[in-house]
Amino acid sequence: MSSPVHPGTDRPRRLDARRNHDQILVIANAAIEQFGAEASLRDIARKAGIGLGTLYRHFPSREALIEALMRERLDTFSKRVRAARSLADPGAALEACILEYLAGVMVYKGIACSFMGAFQDPTSALHAACAAAQEQLDALLRMAQAAGQVRPDVSVKDLLALVNGLAWVFDQGTHAPEQRTILVQVVIAGLRFQRGPSPPAPDRLPGSSHAT
Amino acid sequence: MSSPVHPGTDRPRRLDARRNHDQILVIANAAIEQFGAEASLRDIARKAGIGLGTLYRHFPSREALIEALMRERLDTFSKRVRAARSLADPGAALEACILEYLAGVMVYKGIACSFMGAFQDPTSALHAACAAAQEQLDALLRMAQAAGQVRPDVSVKDLLALVNGLAWVFDQGTHAPEQRTILVQVVIAGLRFQRGPSPPAPDRLPGSSHAT
DNA sequence: ACCTGAACACCGTTCAAGT
DNA sequence: ACCTGAACACCGTTCAAGT
């Protein structure tokens, strides 16, 4: 996949430190890809061939490590949501962004949990990147609501909770990739603006008297 | 709350063993209520005043312990779903069962994850109780689908995944109890049968030209 | 300025030794 | 038939000592 080491993002100045920094990210990327967001930090340090304290020096918390691995992805996501605001159909644009968010959050298992924590906790190393994405999503959501395409009583917080909930479900391994679509469809359908009060429970649909 | 010790469910015959068994459940109930499904087993044994091996003897796995704490609730849930099948409106009955499931799974934090695992893993101590509930829900779901109230392309597996996803979201602490309703409503609305192909994206709803 | 690894306080799980 | 706790192999986090 794409390199987890990105230029110009808090990389140390001294050569040895920079090499350690980068090596940690390469190994952490592999480890978290394999074991999920709860991968052993000790193991990462070991495989990276550095001391455990060195890992903590570069990334003082697990969130800081995940942030370094996800920052670029989150930033481009935010930008793409911003761009999506100028599309003709905000409802369809929002739907596309939801799918994109899901694709992004699924790169590592267990990341949805980290994100949910980051949204709430302003002190989290992941907070800034998540808050930026949330802000853009909020603007797009309101557009879709103003256009009458999304029910007006959901907030971005609700939206992110539902989508992260889906990501968590996918992490559980109950649904193969082809089986996931229906779950996303249900949530998206539920977000859609519903005309009139909840349909008056049709006793039976026309032409469905069903076998005896 | 209600006593976690129930009569006639695999309780040992010898007096000392039975006392230990019951004491473990009392302490485990308190610990899992406080710390969630991942509460320290060592801590539970300590607080129960027994050896760690004794805990393992009575409950060979964390799932076995959770099963003992949840069995009665799960059993009565299954029975209530079964009874709900004879209600006039299967769609409303299913909705009520979903709310009841949510209420049940929320008694301990992190239980949704255990349940998702138990559904998949036939060797889990929790499997039987979960599978029984799933079976009843399946029957009720099919009735609601036959009545045209629920989209026909969702399975019980999908339904349980969505609902456990909601439970997981609630566990994250982003949504206070009053804020949870909207999330449940979105999912339930999404499950409803949708007439015609997805509404052709109304350019604007009648009477919503909105403040320039 | 940066690296190292021992030290501390925890885990879950197993199992030989007891009563 | 049942209980016990040491033993093992892990954690995350901190910090004195090094270069």
C-alpha cells in the first residue's frame, strides 16, 4: 500500500531520530494492519529494532501513532468533502462521502473506536484531524437537509456515530465485503427525508396476499 | 438490580463450591456493571475472596461468565419475541423487540461485542442463548417482511448487526440516553419497506425555496 | 538531542500441590 | 470434588542512566 511516512509532518531534525521515526511508522503500519488498532506497542518497538522508550518519545500515546498513520488520509478526506459541497446534488454527495469515510476507516481494524474517542476528547492527538473532517461533513449534511433530502433532525454527531457503528460492525467479521452493502443502504435509507408521518402500517400491500 | 444468581442453572452440588459459584456471580455482576465486559477476572476473583483457579474452574472462559449473567435475560427475551409473533402488527412487534433487545444488551458495557462473537462462534458459551434469540427474531422478521413492512432484502444477521452496532455506539458515551432515540429511529426507518425505486432525488421540496 | 532498557504494576491462563 | 496460588508469558507506562 501507500507509504506510511509522509514528508514534513513533525519529523525530527536529527538523522538518527528521523530514521527511527520513519521506521516506527513503517512497522506500526504493518502491525496495525495485521492486529488492529490495539496492536502491541512493545511488539512494534521490538520489530522496529528500537527501545520502547524511543517509541514513546516519538509518539507519546497510541492515538499519536494512529494520527500519524491516518493524518494524510483524514486531510484528503476533509478536502474531498469540502469539494463535494459544490456538487449539484448534496444528498448524493453526502452519500458518496459516507462511503468514502467507510472505506477510509476500514483500512485498519478498530480505528472506528479511536475516532469515536477522538471526536469527544479535545486532548486526543487525533482530535484535530477528526474535528476538521466533522466540520466539513456538517456543512454538507446541512446542505442535504436544506434540500430536503436528509431528515432535518439528525446532527453530524449522529451521522458519524451511525457510520462508525457500521465500521465497527464490519470489523466484527460477521459480514463479508459483498454483504456489507445492505447495511449501508439501510442506514442511508433511514437518513433520507421521510414524507408524511411514518406510513400508517399498511395491513397488506396490494397484490401480496401471499401463499395462503 | 435483580440478583445475578439464579436457581437450578449448573450450580455445583457441594456446599462450598455452590457458595463460591454464587459469590463469583455477585461480584462479577458488580464488576462488569462498573468496568464493562472486559473487567479484570483477577480482580473479580480477588474481590470474591477466592483463588484465581477457582474462578476458572467455575467459568472456564469470560463468555461462560457473561453467559451466566445474561442467560435468564436472554431466555426471557427469546420467549417475548416468540410471543410477539402472535401480535396483529408484526412490524410494530419487531420494532418493540428491537428496543427490548437494546435495553437488554445495554445492561453491561461491551456486551454487544461478546454477542456478535457468540453468534458466529458455535463453541462460545454464549452461542446457544444467542442463537435461540436469533431464531425467534428471524421468524418475527420474516413475518414483518411478508406483511410488506420491512424490506425483504435484510436478514436476521443484518438486523442483529445493525442493532448491536447501535449498542456499541451507545457504549462509546457520545450520546446521552435522550439523544439515542434518533439513532434508533434512523435504523428502524431504514429497515422499513420503501415503495418504488429510491425516490428520484427531488430537486427541491414543494414550498422550500429557502431563504436565498 | 536523543536512545535504552530495567522497573513497576498490571493482565489471562495453566497446573502442580494441596484438602 | 474442589480450592489455591505460584508460574509463565504477556501488557502499557515511566524514568534514571547513558551517548
